[in-house]
Amino acid sequence: MESLATPKPSERARLLHEGDRLAGRYLLTRYIAAGGMGEVWEARDERLNELVAVKTNRPDSASADALKRGPRWRLRVWRREGLARALAAPALR
């Protein structure tokens, strides 16, 4: 049987790299940390010319295997997804 354990953040390859640009506006300047569901980066919001924190979700955090972890994990994924959608609302841009 396959293990559903999430690899430790230090064992994973980074998904993004310094200098990557997200959403055409956030220039990643410094890797901060990784957690069970994604990475945190310092970035420059080029539209507002300010430093911000960018939190990303790992593509596998909502995979079928990950969702087999149970209802608490699914709730955590769906809650984070809902928050991300709310932050992407046109009124907040």
C-alpha cells in the first residue's frame, strides 16, 4: 500500500525560483519557507511597488491521493482555495 505521508518540506524540490513572476505582477525575491501545503515567498508587487508575502499551494495538495487523507484535510484544502478566490476578487485589485 502506498504511503500518503507528505514529504518533509526540506525533501521537496522548490516549485518556484527567485526571479519568477506570478500573475504578471509579483516578482519573487526571496524564498522564506515551505509547509505541508505550499511555499511562502517574499515578492515585490510591481503594480504597487511594495514588498509582499506570496503563499502558494503545491499542485499535489488537492490531488486524489491527498484527499484520501480524510475530511479534515479536504476541509483545509477547500478553505484555502476559497480564501484564494476571495483574494483574487476584482474589487481587491
